[in-house]
Amino acid sequence: MNGKIYSINVSKTKGIAKTQVPQAKLVENLGVEGDAHASEGTRQVSLLSWESIMTQKECPKVKDKNVELKPGDFGENITTEGIKLSDLKIGDKLTLGDGIVLEISKIGKECHKYCAIYYKIGDCIMPKEGIFAKVLSGGIIKTGDKITK
């Protein structure tokens, strides 16, 4: 199972869409350096596929079918492409770029009542399609880096 990093996204504040950056440092047992969500625990790094974001517009709950969605809008740190995240299980390991290793630690999330993306489009896919991982081996990741299982 192979894919790539479509986008890397960070924010200094919780509860807002993340901003795309060309590269980031993943810190072992912490997450994305400088991101508001970086902390020990099971949700160190969040991943969501670009394919899931693009199909979100087709959801009947979406109020505005013309809304522009971009990487980071759902609060994910890493937007993937070409890898079926729904096939991953807790404990699976992903290698990013030059040997950065993530371990899948959580599938989906409990979404608080109404997040920013809910107000923007009327639905959120992170509770169903987002995954979380722990950083087992850190390093620098860049947009376009390969992801392998």
C-alpha cells in the first residue's frame, strides 16, 4: 500500500482550519512541531485523504455544493493521496519520506458539538474518515514524500 503526502497542515490555535506548509518536523512521541495539537497520547498526528475531502462535496448534508475545500480545512496535519486510509487498523505502521515512522493509534474521533467545518459546509468527515497516529521515529516530512505501509 503506497501513497504520498499531498499536503502538510499546521495551526497555532485549536479549533480552526490548518494552514498548508511545504515541510514540517515530526517529533517522536509528540507530533508536528509548532502545531497546537502536538502532545503525547494517541492523537499526535492526524491524517485525512484528499480523496475523502473531494468526495465530501457530494454528501447530501453539504449546504453549499460550490464551497471550496482545501487541505487542512478538516484540521488534519497530513493530507494523503493514493493510500486508502480506511484499510488501516490500529497498530499498523506507516513510513513517510526517509524513515519517519507513524503507528496508527485511533480511527475516527469524537467531534465536539459543531466545529468550524460544520458551520462552513454542514458536515464533517473527520469523525468517520480521519485517522490518528503516534510518531515512533521523527524527522522532516515534505509535500510529495512517499507513504508506505
